[in-house]
Amino acid sequence: MAQQVKKISQAKRKDPLTDLASLTSIGKTASRLARAKALENGVSFTFAQQGVIKRRYPDGRVEIVRTMEHFADFPTLEQDLCRD
């Protein structure tokens, strides 16, 4: 005799790639993990912070690569993702 499979309701969920809060959280986590992995493997990484592009080396040294021009015009994550 075959057993019946219990059916469960399936709730509609937000797609995390269209929900800005989820996308921001995913991006921050991925970025944090990538930076940690780079340092573990002895590789430097480049990042932007308050209008300045910097490079961080595995020994902890931080080098300023250059200052971004027109930093005030730099789009936010929401503006960049929601372009028409």
C-alpha cells in the first residue's frame, strides 16, 4: 500500500535579488568574505572609502591609490541598481 504524501502550502516569497535590503546584505557579506579570503591567501585588495581609492595588503598596510573626482556624483547602490 502506497503512503500518501502530505501536501504543504507554499508561501510566495520575495526574490532576494529584487529586494534592496536583502541584496545589500548579500553584497556586504560577500564583500567581507572575499576580503578575508584575499588576506588569508596573501593577496591585496582594492576598495573605495569616503571618496578615496585604497589598497590593503596582507601585512595590514593601506596605500592610497588615488582620490576619486566627482565623489558627490557617485551613485548609491539603490540608484545604480534601479536605473531605467
